[in-house]
Amino acid sequence: MRMSKKAVAVLLGSLISVNAYSADLFVTVNSHHPVTQGAAMVLATQALQQKNQVRVLLCGEAGDIALKSNDQVKLKPKNISAQQMMQGLMKSGVVVEVCALYLPNSGKQISDLIDGVKAANPSDVAKHMTSPEVRILSF
């Protein structure tokens, strides 16, 4: 079976556009476990390096990694904490938020958070996470 040049061009064009597609990755972290938090940040970093847009939401005890006063566990092999990895993401333009219920239920204030971490707006988060281009990764 012979394909026309136009059909081949359309097929190749669609394959190229599929391979060039980058998705938004919405990473939600709920775990208090440092290794799980670290894994979330490592994968978010890898996704960012692969030209994907990344947004991070910290909920429940995971919100504690955004606290200024939180002593962080250093993870091997690089002896870096999940918070330090998260700060690297933020320096690259990644939005990091604590869920809207974290601050009022933890007794913390926005001033207790490291610079750059925001309190999430539920309406904005819902709009973002229901967008067809967004893939959700939960930890």
C-alpha cells in the first residue's frame, strides 16, 4: 500500500506534535514522611527539566515542609531535604501552595511559611486541576 506524500506529512506531523507535547503536572503532597515528600520533589524537578509546567500543593502534615522553623530530614544520596528541593523548584518558577485548610487548622500564619509559598485559593486550584492538560500526581 502506497501512501501519498500528503498522508505521510500529516502522519509525521501528528507524531512530532505528540512527542513535543508537554503537560502541566499538578503535584499534591499529603504525606508527612520525608522520603515520600522527597520523591514528590524529585519527580516534580524531573518533570520541570523535561519542559513540563509544574505546580505543587501541600496539604495536611505535608504543609509542614513549608514552615520556616521546620527541621528537615536530609535525604540520601545528596543530603538535601524535601524543603530544599522544593525551594529549588520555586527558584525555577514553580508555584508552591499550602491548601486552604492548612493554615487555619495548624495554628500557623502565612508569615510562618518560607518565602514564596502561598496559601491556595480553592477556586483557582479546582480550575487548574480540572483542566484537560493537567496531570495529577499525588503523594
